[in-house]
Amino acid sequence: MLLFGSSSGGAQRWLDLGFVRFQPSELMKVIVPIAIASILSEKTLPPKPLPILISIISIIAIVLLIAKQPDLGTSLLIGASGIYVLFFSGVRVQLIKYNNWLNFGLISTLIGSGVYIAWNYLLMAYQKKRILTLIDPSSDPLGAGYHILQSKIAIGSGGLLGKGIKQGSQSQLNFLPEHTTDFIFAVIAEELGFLGVLLLLSFYGLIIYRCFIISFESEDNFSKLLGASLTLIFFTYIFVNIGMVSGLLPVVGVPLPLISYGGSSLITLMASFGIIMSIRKHKTPSYLSKL
């Protein structure tokens, strides 16, 4: 990406092939869970300290490289995808089993150090401003707070039934930026109202429920870890995007899955669903170990 990447929005994270522009870091949302699940599922669960350490170091290294592009949203999702595999592998059980003040102190120190390093050395000035603006968007209504304010207006004006398709003032009059990508949820809320949003969330809930059932019914640890983590990262997409659009989370550029315009994220999601469908169709460990 340093030599061949093309810039967009102040970040050099796109690979321009002429006929298509692709974001290679999107692939890591699938590759990281596959790699971590493979490392942790080699032996019985919960895993031993060495595989856990290797997994954590790998996750941190990849997240730091992608955050340097800069791409905060993608780096956070990739980090979350790896952490989810650790969570489902039973690492949390070990932490509870050996819980004491020393462990609590070490974990607190690591979290505090990570926040300090991220704030002072990794986050760009505009990213810090987005986080600070989250507290009071009206402090910069024409700058960093503009997206959130316009999005809230769109969501609030939709009411119960919405204004109708193509009848939303915020999107049709271009008051709402990125209304086909990151902020498309606000468009749905404005045009289809609360009932339309409820229907969309119901479809999402059905997909998540079904994917979890498939994952936990699998016969081997690798498939369980991989399927469950991919399902939870799909939920994270939804949670972060809706939180971002409604002003509960900072604007980090996370699309609404299966709805937002964009090829890279769609390819990643289709690959994830393809893996989960493969887990459902082929339950034998010998096949899944080759994924």
C-alpha cells in the first residue's frame, strides 16, 4: 500500500487496479479470525498461555499497521475479530479461574497504556476531534459535528412510518453526507420510519441467530471458533454503525452490512457467510481443517 496504494479521504488504503478500487485491509477481517482460530484450536480448549500470547501479539501487530494508514474503523474491527476468537476459545474462563489483584492490575495497566499510546501516538488530529465532538456535536455544527447533527435530524424526522422512499429531505437535498455509505441507516430511518428500522433489525437478528446456531452445532473447535467470531463481527458492524449514526459512538467509517454502498466490505461479508455456510454443509473436522 505504501508504494502502490491510492489515497482517498486523506488515507492511503486503497489499491487501484484500473477497473476496480479495492481495500486490501478488509480481507484481514476474515484472515485474522481464521489464523487465530487455527492457532488456538490445535489442542484442547481453553488454550495454553503460549498460543494465547502468539495470538495477542499477532492481533496487535496487524491492528497497529492498519491504524497507521490511517483507518481507525477497520483496525478496530480487525482487533475485535481476533479478540472474539480468544473469547470463544475460553480465555475468559482462565482469567476468572486465576483471578486475583495481580491479574487485575496487569490488565488495567495494559488497557491504560494502550489508551495512552493510541491517543498520543496513533490517533490523527481529526480522529481525536471526532471523539471529543461526540460529547457535544453542537460545539462544531459546521465541522466535526455536522455529520452527527444531520444524521440525528434525519432519524428523528422519520417518525413511526417515515416520509416515504425518496422523500427524505436530509438525503435528497444532500444535507446528510455519505448517505449511501456510512450514514445510510439515517436515510432508512427517515424514509421508512421506526417500523422500517425495526424490520431491518429483525432481519439482522435472524441472520445472527442462524449463524450462531450453525457455529455452535459444529463438531470441531476450529469451526466453532471461526463461525462464532465471524458472526459476532457481523453484529459489531451493525452495532458500531448504528451507534455512530445515532451519535452514541464516534464516527469511524464503519458501513452498515449488506446495505451500505461499497464493494470491499461486501466481499468480506460474503466470504464470511460463505465460510459459515461451508461449516453447515461440511461438519467433518478433516474438511474444515483445510479451510
